[in-house]
Amino acid sequence: MSSGLKDISNYDHEKYMQVAIEEAKIAGGRGDKPIAAVLVHNHKIIGKMSNTWNTRNSKVHHAENYLILENAQYLRKHGKECIIYTTLEPCLMCIGTIVMADIRNVVVGLEDKYMQTKKFIDSHNWLKDRIFNFLVGIKENECKELINRYGSERDKSILL
Ligand SMILES: [Zn+2]
């Protein structure tokens, strides 16, 4: 059993974040939150998903959560070797799902200064032991622009 992917420095983070940004634009354009996530394994995109609050009339269909549920069987086998890319720092629900799905590597566009998930991970041993890499700020300006362009006034006030 693999202990998991620990060195992700040879991955093209900007390339995968750009795919997430394009998905987030589509979500914003249809009236959902402009947030999206991409799942990568061995430099290949396994799946991508955007927020579907409106489309599915569900406040728990966050991009990361939904992406993981849609790929749960694949992740059961390969989760530890995968990276999840997300345009906005995952919320507490999604970081729980990420870790439960065995994903050990998280790459984030824009920090969520309100949710402060990184701070929570660092203060919580169970999470800290299971997350090998948590990179923040990949294509940050483009991810900010998504919130500026499609987000609500409240989104802007807490995220930007
Ligand atoms: Zn979430």
C-alpha cells in the first residue's frame, strides 16, 4: 500500500489551476458560485467539477465535495497519489471530504481569509498528519478576478 504522493514539485500547478479557472467561469456564467476543482493523478486530469449551488439547488454541492463523490471509487484506489486543485481554499466540509477520500495534496488559487482552513489544519493533528502539501496562491489574481466578476457582494466582502 502506497504511503502517498509527497513531492508534487514536478507538477505543472498553473496548468491544472487554469483548467479549474475555466470551469469556474462556466459556473459563474450560469449563476453558480465561480469556484471549481480539478482532480489530477500521475499528471493526468481524472475529473473536474464546479460549484452547483443553483443548478442542483444544494448548498453542499461545493466543487470539491461533488468532484470527490463523483470519483469516489477511483479515489478509493488512487486517492493517496492524487492532487486536488481548487480555485478557492476548501471550506471545512470539503477539507474533511478531501482527507476522507485519502487525497493528501491540495493546491489552492485564492486563500479564504474568512474560513481560514489552513490555520485549522495546522492546529488539528488528524488533518495535519494527512495533508502532505497545501499550496496556496497559484494563479491567485485570476481566482480573485472570478469572485470579482461573478461573486455576490457578500462573496467579495469576505473573500477579497
Ligand atoms: Zn466546500
